[in-house]
Amino acid sequence: MADQTLLDYTQRCVKAEKETERLATQLQALSNGNLGDIDIDDKEYLDLLNENAKLKYRIGILKRNVESLGGDACSLAPNVDFSRHMCNILGHLEEVFTSAVLKAYPDVTNPVVQIQVSKHADYQCNAALALAKTLKKNPREVGDTVLKAVADDPVISKLDLSGPGFINIYLNQNFIREQVTNVVLNGVTPPPTVPERVVVDFSSPNIAKEMHVGHLRSTIIGDSICRLLEFLGHDVLRINHLGDWGTQFGMLIAHLKDTYPDFANNPPPIADLQAFYKESKKRFDEDEAFKKRAYEAVVQLQAHDPVHIKGWEEICDISKQEFQKVYERLQIRIVNRGESFYQSRMESLVKELNAAGLLEEDEGRKVMFAEGAEIPLTVVKSDGGFTYDTSDMACLKQRIEEEKGRWLIYVTDAGQSQHFKSFLACAKKAKFYNPSKVRVDHVTFGVVLGEDKKKFKTRSGDTVRLVDLLNEGCQRSEEKLKEKERDKVLTSEEFIKARDAVAYGCIKYADLSHDRSRDYIFSFDRMLDFRGNTAAYLLYALTRIRSIARTAGVKRENIISEAQKGPVLLDHEKEWKLARTLLKLPDVLIKITEDLYIHPLCEYLYEVSSVFTEFYDTCYCVEKDQTGKIVKINHGRLILCEAVAVIMEKCFAILGIETVSKM
Ligand code: ARG
């Protein structure tokens, strides 16, 4: 098997390398100004650059894999032992068919082999059609040649040719039966992954300001990405890049000195930091003398004067405690490392950039230009201070050089795209960031809108406080559960658990189930609807699935020991459909890891619950007589129910949604 893996990988390497070369040629033509017949605009150019970087990065991984196969580090091999691991069927079939194409037609340079779900068979491969065009051959003939070149494979039971050259793929029933049974026995195992050091920058609110819905989106999306990557086996560093440095601290400290002169000995009892911020801002705008003292305070702070540092710390602590409350409610783990952390690094960075002659004077400021940066970076302001640009440059360098990050992810609103493009382009020019060695993703998202489709605001037009939003969610969820008379069947402890799981689950799911790049409408009514693709519905569906065995008096141990006896039967058409649906999970996880769009996982979760309903409506799991007495238990089907629950729970876990056993 190792030989086959090595072969597959070498072929994939060759494929990726060719693709890179092709792109590189295009890029070269572009940079020479040979636009010729390459019809490319700026956006496409950037996309190409990006694509090129990703491919180069992938080649790195593939090469390392091939190397590791030379030794005995087979744990990194993508062809894992399917008797213990879940197979990523689609990806696996793509590899099998790519190998077949390359075996049948060794001269083909860039075979694009895509596998689709089929109505007539289980899957279908249409590669022959495109291939026939390139080869100027009859597609049916090409299809037949490819079909014959497919190696024996445990996943495939049968292949046949249909239409003008489609290859129908039928999955091996025994393989699927074993795979589903394994889900019950071993849980969901991650698809093959080369572990990397990943730094995820998310949430990142600003000190002394309210965390707003934009930060909520970043928190929810970022946390889910971390959970996904952690599950895949990556080494993930979760960072809260707090806005805790900058000129606003001057006015805050000056105001602190006036209102709580003894702050250095007694921490100020500031209950409402936003109000405190507003007061100091008002004074700063209206009172010249105060403004002057505010500026002096910044200078003292940046010079690390102990008293000023103390005041700054106290203000930061108050904010951090507020943020922490939100994180605890939403079960978010994150490490605080704000902009201030980079102060000394910014100083040395500026020296380096200066020495390399990369900075230019512009009306007292020091700026940096780079290809790809539409607006220049402001590295040093005219008063000598640093900016958001400077801290992100220094931070990027720190994450690459000190944290040894191989994959850096930033989760912010799409409004910051320009900023990210610019500092990345400058970092590349300054040569501490090499896109072929380090993958960087700016994971952007759209704006949160109110039900009136305008920017999400309270009735009085203020920004919505996150704490109020979470409180309202809990209250609405409570009403909903009471409406369904759940308070009459649950203990008060169970009721509170269900209320919170539904409230936070719904808020998270509403966000994650939408294409993140679009704006989305925040509506409690919609997210708490017990019908359709909502967390309320899905969490409830899961508790119902879990209750099937429970009400039949069958314990989990019994299901496990039944599963140990041998692979579950999949005789009924709906059982077969359900099993195949369950086994799509690894492919979904691989797909969402490629572009970090999470919503396909939500679509998948909804599909699982719908296919389960189809199965449950036609296939009896537990049969009862007229009196309600159980007359027959179909243990095989209880194994299937258990597999559904395990899969759904894994999806919820990756989405960061807590499940409950009763609601
Ligand atoms: N504090 C920023 C904001 O509220 C987000 C920071 C994102 N991270 C970064 N490295 N720039 O918009």
C-alpha cells in the first residue's frame, strides 16, 4: 500500500507542480506586461497570485508526505487504514480515478477528475468527456479505457459505462456497512491531515469599547474554524488581538487621574466603561487643556511609566472581564494578546524597514508602498506613533518567526480587506513573509442587518450590546420552550440547560449556516423556529433520535455490543441512503477546510436529519402492539440511529454548539 500511496502522491505532486508552472507562466507574462491574449483584470490577477501561493503551499505538503513515506512515518500517509478510520469517499475516488487516467494516458498533464453523486449509481466520474476533447478521441472509448485502468479498490464494487462516456460507480456494500458500524464503535475519526501550526486571530474587540455584533460574528466563525482545525489534528493557537494600544488610552488615563486620583492604590470601581469612555471623549473634544494632558499621558504610557501602565492595566482588566463573560457564556477558549504586545517589536521592525530603505517620507509620516497594496501603509505617524498597520506587520512577523506559524488565519469583517491586502503585500516586499511557505487566509464576513434590512441597531439607534443580545436570546428561547410546554416535562435544571443550549446554539447556527461573505439578517423569530434549517429544530431532532433507544430500554452498551458482532445490515433502500449520507462527513470537512466557509457543514447537518426522517418514517426501529407494548426491537436499526446521533454530535461540536439529552 505504501508503494501505491507513494505513486499517487508523486502523481499529485507532478500535477500540482504543473499547475503552478502554468500559473507562474501567466504571472510572468502579466508582470512583463505581455497581456497578449490573457484577458485578466486586477482581481483575477490577485486571485491567481493567491491560487499560486496555495498550490505552492500544497506542493510543500505533498513533497513532505512523499519524503515521510520514504521513511517509516506512515501515520502521515493519506491512504489510511479504513478498518479504523473513516474514508473520505469522494476524495478517495478522485485519487483512484486520477491514477487510472494517468495510467491509461501517461502523457496527459493536467487531468481534472471530478466525482459527483449520481442518480443512477452511487457516484459518477465524467472525466472521459473533457479528456476525449483534449485527446481528440471518442469519449466512450476513452471512458472504457479509463474504466479498465481503475485498480481494484475496497470502496468500489462495480463500475459501468453509460451514455457518451460517463463511468457509474457503485460502492461496495460491505465496505459501507463496516464504515457505518465503525462510527458507532470508534466515533468520528478525522480525515488524513498533515498537522500544521496554525494561528487563528478572531474576536479581537477593542478595550473600553463595547463588543459589537461584528465581533460576535468573528467570535462565532473563528471559534468554529479553530474547532474544525483542532479536530483535524492541527496545533491551533487561538489569539484575541485586542485593540489595547493607541492614542485613546491617553484620554482614558487622563480622565482616570481626574476621577479616581487614588487609582494606583485602589482599583477604580468603574461599572460602565463605555460611559467612562464617552465622558473622556467629550472632554477630549471640548477641553484644550485636557487634550494636552491626554497627549502627555500617551507619551508617558509608551515610555512605560509605571503609574500610567498601572492605569492602563486597570482599564484593560475591566474590559477583559466583560469580554470574558461573553466568552464563558458562548464557551469560547481564547488567549488575550493585544496590540500592546507588539510595541517593542514595532520599534525594531521600523528600524529594519528603515535600514532596508523601504520607508518613504510623506508629510511627516513614514509610509511604505508595495505592489498589491492599493494604498500605502502608514508605518509611523507624524507624531512618531505607530498605527494599526504597524502592529499588524509586527504581529505577522512574530507569528511567522516566533510562533512558527505555517498557516495564519484572521477573522474580521470584509471592510478590512484593503488593510490585509496592503500589509501582506508590504510584508512580502520586506521578505519576512513568503506565501509559498506560509498560508495566510483573511476570513471575511458581511454585515449583520436588522429585520428592516438596515444595519443592526436598537430601537433607539444605539449599537446593540452583546450582553443584552444574549439575554434576549435566553428569554426568547425560554418563551418558546414554554409555549411547547417543555417546562412541564423537564426538571428545572434540564429546562435551564435546554434554554441556554437553544439560545446560544441558535445564535451561532444562524451565523454559521449563512454564506459568511454575505450580510445576514438577525432575526430571533427565524432562528428560534422549530421548523427548517435552524439549531432549534436540529437540536430537537437529535434529542428525539437519542430517545428512540432509551424509550425501548436499550442502553448504549447494548448497541455497542450489537455492533461488535458484525457490520450492520443495510437491506432497505432508506437504510442504504442514510448510511451513504452519514459517510459524506469526511468529504464535507475536507471541503470546508479548503476555503474556510463553514455553511456547507450546516447544510450537511440538515441533510442528515432530513434523510434520517425519511428512514425513520419507513423503517421501524421499535415495533409496538396496540397497547403500546414493545413486540420487536430491530437492533441493527438502533445501530444506525446511534451512528446518526454520533455524526450529528460531531457536527454540533465543530460548530461550537452544545447539545442536550432532553429538551
Ligand atoms: N480590533 C480590530 C477591530 O475591532 C480587529 C483586529 C483583527 N485582527 C488583526 N490582527 N488586525 O476591528
